[in-house]
Amino acid sequence: MDSPRFAARQTVEQVEEGHELAPKFDENGLIPVVTTDFESGEVLMQGYMNADALQRTIVTGEAHYFSRSRQVMWHKGATSGLVQTVRELLIDDDQDCVWLRVDVAGGGASCHVGYRSCFYRSVPVGKDYAREQREGHVELAFTEAEKVFDPVEVYGDAPNPTQL
């Protein structure tokens, strides 16, 4: 199966109102991706794709991303089994951001730390910040109580290169 070709970006009208996929990748060749659960709408993760990852996602129907820290494309779930099957791929009005709506295999987790969502902590704002901060430091609150899987069992005990 041939990889899809992206149209050249020529006019605002073509990009915003046309029928051609003409994604705008940033200076590093990346486009941000927000990934949500298809059924619940819960935000699972935010990542990036390069042209190859976007093409591979379109062709296979499974999410592929580009790791900025490792500088490689990766197939989500290839190691963990938590494959993201794309139910819908949307692109925003000026084609510089992708939204994936997915089903997740193997228990539904999408976070390499073991939680369901990569957004497992909340940041206090406004009055909550004033009440909960400690000496000016922001105190995070966990929104998920349990991990869906043990990352050491899945990935081993080596430090994750996407961190720090």
C-alpha cells in the first residue's frame, strides 16, 4: 500500500476550506497530536508526529508518533501491547494540529508510567492554588489512584528515555 501524499500548502482557502490534506509541520518537521479515548472523550496523551508517522498512522489505522527525545518514530503499543486503534483522525482548521480518537487495546492505558492517561495529575489554579501551594511551589494532585499496568514489568527497569 502506498503512503498517502500530502498536498503542498498554497493558499489559506485551500488549507482552511479545501479537501486536500496539507499538514503544516513545524521547523523540526513535527505536528502536535492530541489523543483521546473514542468512547469517553478523555484526553489520553499529547505527542508529535513527523510526516512518516502521520502517513503510517493513516495507512495502518494504528497510532504512530515521533519521539523528540529519542529522535525515532514509534508505534504506540508495540512494546506494551497497548495499541491505539484510530477510530477517527481529525486535523484542525489550519492543519497544524492532529486529533486522534482511539480505542486502546490491553486494558486501555496510554501512559508509559502505567496510568490510563498521561494527564493523571491536576494543577491547582486560582483560589485552589492560593490554598494548596507550599512556599510558592505548586503541589500536584493525583487524579488517578491506580496504575493500569506495571511499567517495570512491561518496559524493564531501565530509565525511560522520554523523561527529563
